[in-house]
Amino acid sequence: MLMGYIRKSNAGGALKVNLSADAFDKAQRYLSKDGEEFVGLVVNIDHVRAVMEGEKEVTSISQISD
């Protein structure tokens, strides 16, 4: 499921992460051993590198569902 996008900031010194509030509300969650709730997300590292190096403008953030 598409959760959002990663872009390079205008100044180029940071990555901006934008998550869809609706998708986040619907996302699968899991509990850690200490009882905290998390949402597991996946980003392709090669695509993040391409965004950082200016080869791509944006890449997606996803959640893989069972």
C-alpha cells in the first residue's frame, strides 16, 4: 500500500518525508516486545540514493501487507 513520498528539500540538506494521513490511519500496526505500537514502512534504498544524488525527484514509501 502506498503510504507517502520522500523528496529532497529545496535547500538540498535534508529529505522531506510526506505520509498520507488517511493511509497511515489504515496501516497495519504491530506491538514491540515492550508494548509500543509501530507502523512498519518500506523504502527502496537505491531509490533513496537516487533522490539524494538528484537522479530522481521523488520515491515512494510503502507498507507491505500480509
